Amino acid sequence: MSDFQHPEYQACIEACYACAAACDNCSTACLQEDNVKMMARCIALDMDCAALCRMAAACMARGSEFAAQVCRLCAAVCTACADECGKHQMDHCQACAQACRRCADACLAMDSAA
Amino acid sequence: MSDFQHPEYQACIEACYACAAACDNCSTACLQEDNVKMMARCIALDMDCAALCRMAAACMARGSEFAAQVCRLCAAVCTACADECGKHQMDHCQACAQACRRCADACLAMDSAA
Amino acid sequence: MSDFQHPEYQACIEACYACAAACDNCSTACLQEDNVKMMARCIALDMDCAALCRMAAACMARGSEFAAQVCRLCAAVCTACADECGKHQMDHCQACAQACRRCADACLAMDSAA
Amino acid sequence: MSDFQHPEYQACIEACYACAAACDNCSTACLQEDNVKMMARCIALDMDCAALCRMAAACMARGSEFAAQVCRLCAAVCTACADECGKHQMDHCQACAQACRRCADACLAMDSAA
């Protein structure tokens, strides 16, 4: 991606898309758990987080003038999703929590640098 | 991503998100070219392709029953975008054409395996 | 919307966005049902359908050369979602099934006219 | 939409989707103008605004706990897009500016009420 307009965003874009994939995976894996009801907030936050990560990545890749603000909000959603997923012991939740924390860190760093 | 429900989709998900980032980057890089008019179809296809790649990646990560059909359409859009971008010599267009072709190949392979 | 490039798409765009809203509403209303497990496929299809409806509407509003193909796939997803939602008696599912059928009809008509 | 979980969001959801359609239409109408270069920022903001409006509408329809924060950011992007589009006399830009202002007002009202 050396010919990207904003090579400094590359790591954050990758963290966002990795987080979106982890959230998407977690949302439907949760739907297959025996106790789906216990996972309801996890599923809802997975949907929010995946959507926001995709939008943040798109804004960065387009060099949007709102990229930093979108990343700031993305970090807040990622943190909420990580906190919720982190409460559950299933692999898909733990993997999602980890991806969310990495993405929150990357988005906060991006927002600070902007 | 070893705890993904569909580890067999992982390479295609990554190709889709790399293509989305290349298309997003290309769309706004094209807007800064001297001859923007010449880039109009490229920009329009970049928008279509980025959106479809993001949706294909999301469908795969969620294990959607429509993942294969979305990937088939994604391959068609990627191919059209690659053909258009490939006509232009700028680095962002050439990089985008390459990412689109890789994504088209990954989506077709995914559709065949489904 | 009289100054739209494609006023002939207007009704289908509106049907797509109404369907996306009904699917989004249904997905989280399902998560609050006592028997969430029974609603798992409904929730998964709601996510697919909302995403595809939003993309179809965007492609039409941009006058995308892939608008008809996206609408054709959107009609297939809407029909599957309507069939699943139609099995459940809750108001949110019945309202969603109705919005999905209207959207499927509009997308098929749009694809035939293209 | 009387069986929506959040009927109080309905007007804002509709304003968001109307704005997304106006921005999408404006983005590709701008690409067909003789002086595309002059429209570059308009096109870029149209892309941001359409994406954010779609996400705000989805968050509201799902009753997301982040709906108010997403609407607040959406209002900021809509205002920037309205200001830029408002500078251009073409019908598609004037219609887009008007849809953006209505959406910004609806999103601010939604955020205040939350």
C-alpha cells in the first residue's frame, strides 16, 4: 500500500477491518450458542462495532476530513464491545474482545495524531 | 483468526477489505487529478466496488447463506473496476486494478467452493 | 426528488430503505424475545437484508451500472427474509415480512425494466 | 411503522435516508459536470455524508445505545456537506444541500432528546 495517499492510516485501517471481521463472526457465533438470550447485548454491540469499523476504515482510505472524528467514535464503540465480549468465555467472544481493544487503541492513536 | 466459524473464508475476506481500501484510496486520489473528467467512470466504479467488497466480507464473516451469491456479484464488479482502473497509468489506479483482480479471483474461488 | 438523475428509481429506493429499517428493527426486537434461539435465522437474514437493501438503494441513487444486478440479488435476499419472518407472529416480524415482500417486488420490477 | 421499537426515531430515520439518496445522486451528477474539478470536495463530502446517514438510520432502527452519538456526528457531516453543496447552483447540489440541512436538524433534535 506504498502508493496510498495516507500510508500513516494503514495500520488503523487494517485494525478496523480485522475488528469488523471479528465482530461479524462473533455476532452469528453468538446466535448459535445455547443461551442466546445472555448474548443479546453482545450481538447488538457486534453489529454497531462492525458497521462503525467499516466506516472508519473507508473514511481513512478516502482521506476524509472527518476521519479523525469517526475514529474517535469508533474507539468508543470498540471499547464498549470489548467490555461486553470480554465477559463471555467463548473463543469467538474473547477473540472479538481482543480485536476490539486493538482497534480502539489504533483509532485513539489516529485521532491524537490528526 | 483460528477461532473463526469459517476459516476457509479468511483469505477472501482479506482480499475484499484490501480491495475496498484500494478503491477508496483511488476514488479520492482520482478527484485530485488534473483531468478529473477522464476519471469519472473510475471514481464511480471505485464507489461500487468498495461497497460491494465490504458487504461480501461482512457476509462471509457472518457465515451468511448468501455469501456465495454476494461474492459472485462482487467478482463481476471487481473485474469491471480492474478493467477501468487498468487503463490509467497513475499509481493509485494501477494498485487498485491489481487489488481488484486479486479480489475477483478470491471471490470466484469462494463461489466455486460453496 | 424531481431533480434526481433517475426519477424512475425513486419508488424502489424508498422500498429498499423502508425494508432496511424494518429489518434493523426486527433484528434487535428478536433479540429481546423470550425464545431468541427460535429467532436466530430471522436475525441473521435481517442483517443480510438490511445491508443489501442499503447497498441497492445507494447503487440506484448513484445511477450505478450494476444497479439492476444488485437489485436482482436484493430481491432474492428480501424473499428469503420475508419467508422466514412470515413464520413468526410477532408484530415486528410480520411488519418486516411485509416490507421485504414490497421491496422484493420493487427490485424485480426495477431489474426487468433495466 | 407503528410497531417500531422506537417510533420517535422514525422522522429522523426518514430524513437520514432521504439525505443519503440526495448525496448519492449529487455525487455522480457532479461527476458528469463539465468542471468536475470544482466539484471535488462536494463529491468527497457526499460520500462521507451518505455513509454516515445510512449508519445513523441503521443505529436508530436497531435501537443502538450509540444512536445519539452517531446522530451528533451525522449532523456535523451533514452541515459540512450542506455548506459545500450550497455554494453550487446546480439543481442536484441545491437539492442535496436542502436534504442535508433537514437531516442535520433532525439528528440534532434526536441527540438532544436522547
